[in-house]
Amino acid sequence: MAEKTVIKGLEQGRASFAYQCARAGNQIDKRKEYKQYVKKLPMLIKTNGLGAALAFVKSKISDKTSESGHAYKLIYDQIAEWLKKDDKKLIDLSGDADLVAAIISLDSSQYRAVTIEVLAFLNWLRRFAEGLIEG
């Protein structure tokens, strides 16, 4: 019974954070791109692996709010923030640690665990993005 409570707590925390992230995604100029990228990213991870998918996202990042790369930046930052906030502490992102560098340095069991966690987070983020963002 206690295990169900822990799992429910993890899912609720993930869902709550993903909802806040989707709301933030709905506030940017490139909200349609944000929604599109959030929907495509899980398949990109499943096809290429987490490290390669996040390296791709990082390569597309732009700080200019008028460019579609801004949506990629927001998603990348949100994934990193979730992994920092996650109670399981699967990865050490303290200080200015780069997400991609930290992920590619993991051993295979840690890499799988982080991949599963990111996919679970993106599943919630996708649901909320689809519900909150028009288009």
C-alpha cells in the first residue's frame, strides 16, 4: 500500500511540474512549435537515445524569442530543471553542469533510468501541451 502512495506522489509531482512547464510554453511567441517539439521528442529519444536527442535539441537552441529555437531552449531547460528537482536524484546537475555532458557520462543503468524518467515527464508535458496550446 505504501508503494502505491509513493508512486502516486511521484506521478503527481511530475504532472504538476509538467503542467507548469506547459503553461510557460503557452506564454512564448513560438507556442505552436513548442507543442510540436514536445510531441515529437519522445519518439526522437526512443529512436536515437536520450543523449543524441538532447544533443540535437541543444544544437537547435536560440535565445531569440522570435525564432523557433527558443521553443527548443525552453524544453531543454525544463527537462534539466525537472531532473534537478526530481526526488530520485538520478543525475547530478549541480552548479552549471551541462545536461548533455552529464547524460553521456552516465553508466548504462543510470542512463536507462534517466531516459525512463525523461520519457515519463515528457508524457505528461505532451498531454498538457496538447490541452493548453491551440493550433
